[in-house]
Amino acid sequence: MWKDFFYFSRRERQGILILIVLVAGIFLGKWLFTPKDSKPSEVALELSKSNEKQEIIPDQTNDRMIQNRRTYAKQKTQNISAKFNPLPEKRSYYSQPEKPIALPKKNQYPTLEKFAKGTVIEINTSDTVQLMKIQGIGTSFAKRIAGYRNLLGGFYCLEQLQEVYGMYVELYENMVPYLRIDTSKITTIQVNTASLEKLKSHPYINFYQAKAIVEMRRKKGKLESINELSLLEEFTPEDMERIKHYLAF
């Protein structure tokens, strides 16, 4: 039985023999042609040196790039500095000196002449230039006085100047000798035709007082005098004293 299992024909035996010879030849050739020296070959050394150079090059390249950037930044800074702060040109000994720039002298321009003592102006018709000629009044105060006068319609007494924003006692007392008032120059409001907006725009009449006037006018028709407004609880005696100069019936 075993003989039958391991029985090979002549051709099979030849094939097995050839196969054994090939395998043996492969192992023998590998053993013969493989170098036994453990030292690395010249090719391997060259490759390793090449790798070392490649590892060093990036660092050197980075250093070179950083140095170039610093040099470029330094040159750029110098160029900008030279542009905005140029060095003075060298002049020869015989060159003509530059003419100095003539600076304006103090009080070179004429100032507004102030009024002499004893001068008096009418405040309801004076413009800002005339007001500025009063001692102690500048542009700002002249505009404030004229602006408040226009809102009121005019001043009926000099004490009203104390209501101007920023007015102080010394300035007020300094202004009074130069001023007089003509109450005929006051602009009045027509009570029977003025709108609610017009009435409440006056500094001495608030929204509720203006509304009360309009309501009384709607109920009674035409209003005849300022005394009719005294019946309204919205007006105090002090209010009546102030607004009577600015209302016309």
C-alpha cells in the first residue's frame, strides 16, 4: 500500500529531480553571492551622507531667509525714514541763504474796536457786531443774546438778559450802561390766529398753556384781552406779567 502511494513514474521522478536541483541551486547561489562583510557598502555611505546634507540644508536655508528678511526690513525702514525725514541738502559756502518765513505778528490784524464809555445802543435792533463792541462781550455771548432775543420777540426789560445762558453778574452789570430798550420793537404773537406750535414755541409759554389758549379760543371764539387768560388755572400772576408783552388780541 505504501509503495503504491509513493510510486512515481519515470517522468515524475525526472521532474522531482529537476525541482530539487533548482531549489538547491537557488540556496547555493544566495550563499555564494551574498557579501559576508558587515560594513556598509560605498553606495549606502553615499546615500547616508546625502541624507545628512539634505537635513542640514533646510536649516541653512531658513537662516538665510530670515537674514534676507531682516535686511529687507531694515532697508525698507531706512527708505521710509528718508522719504518723510529727508536729510538737508549740502550747501556750498557761497550759496545764497534761504529767506526766513515771515510769521504774523501779534495784533497784526485789526481787532474790533470797543464802544467808548457813554455809548448807548438799542438792544432790540442791534446786531451781533454791535453787541460785540460792548466791553466784555465776545462772539459767543453776542450770538446767545441775539438768539434769545429772537425767540422772545425782543426784550421788554434789561433784567431779561440774566436769562441768557452763561450770563453772570459781572458781565450783566458791565453791559447795562451801554444798553437801552424800545418796547415798540418787540414782535408780538396774534393770540386769535396763532397755532398751537407757534404759541408753545415762545420761551414763556409751555405746551399746556398753549393748549389751554387754543381750547378757550375754540369755545369762546375770539379772545378780547389778556385778562381772559387769567381765568385759566394754567397761568399764574407771574406768567401773566411776563407774557402780556408778547401777546396781541
